[in-house]
Amino acid sequence: MVDIADAYNKIAGWFDGNRTRTLIERPWLESLMRHVPPGAAILDLGCGTGEPILRYLVERGYVVTGVDASAAMLAIARRRFPETRFVLADMRGLALGARFDAINAWHSLFHLAPDEQRAMFATFARHLRPGGLLMFTSGTEHGETWSENGGQALYHASLDRAEYRSLLEAQGFQVMRYVENDEDCGGATVWIAGLAA
């Protein structure tokens, strides 16, 4: 499998220039914010260059920690948001020693192989406070694919919807909202789940 961090290091400038700043994710972020008050701690897992999601959260008063495996992507984010804490880390080995009120893994979990995704749900639970929220995007059926971005091949994988639900429930999450192929959000399939208090 291609090294995703290495691929993003090579295309960081291209990605930042081509990533739309139109916040089509806004309804989902607003849904999250209805349950997480300003001032709460949010982990943006796979934050990239911080545009536009991290910026939206920071500007609304959230204490955001951005994590990404690409040093080049984080370098752009750090210049853009000098007051925000950023951590260079691979989510597969995440051990921040802290718990958050919410975790956002928008278009990041799907870069992991199926078994790696399965292991992430325990990691999510360890990094959330009781009652905390997890928002992530996925596919709807088990499979793997590749896409071309800025001349780099990027790997994507998905479990099927039933397995995601089972993995969430096994870690004490309850699915609060789930929409497949949201036409108003670029066709994303989005989950919001709450960790038992």
C-alpha cells in the first residue's frame, strides 16, 4: 500500500490550492456543534492544511487540536493557525494522553486498510470523554479503490455500513445520525455517534 503521508507530503501545495474553501460540510459541523458547546475540545484527526474545517471550528471558539501524518500539510496549517496545537502523528498509533469532547475524522479514516480501520474505533473511544461525539466519513460497502490527486495515487478503503455500526456499538457508541451519499455534501457518507456517558 502506498505511504499516504508521503503522498500528501508531495502534493501538499497542490492539495491546498485545489481544496475547495466552500464549506459544504457546514450542516454536519453545525449538527456536531448543537451537542458540543463553544470552548469545548475537538480533535481534528486528519486536519490537513486546516482549510476549511479546522478554521470554521477555531473561529467559533472551539479549542482544536489538529493531527495529521503529513509534515508538509501541517507546516501549512501551522503558518495559518499559529495559536492552534498541531501534532504530527499517524492516527494508527495515536496516543495523545488526552480526552476530547468531539473527534472529527473527515475524509481521513478511509485512507486506512480495513483491519486498520477496525482497530481505530477503540482508539476513538480512548480519546473521547464520556458523552463525547465522533464524526467520520466512510463508504457504504466493503471495498478498496485508488484515486489520482496531483499526480499521486491515494488509497481508499471502506467497510460495509453494518460493520461500522457494529464496531461503534462494541466500543459503547450510539449512532445519532447517519446519511449515505449526502448529495448536499459532495456525496459523502457521514456518521455522528455519541460515546456512552
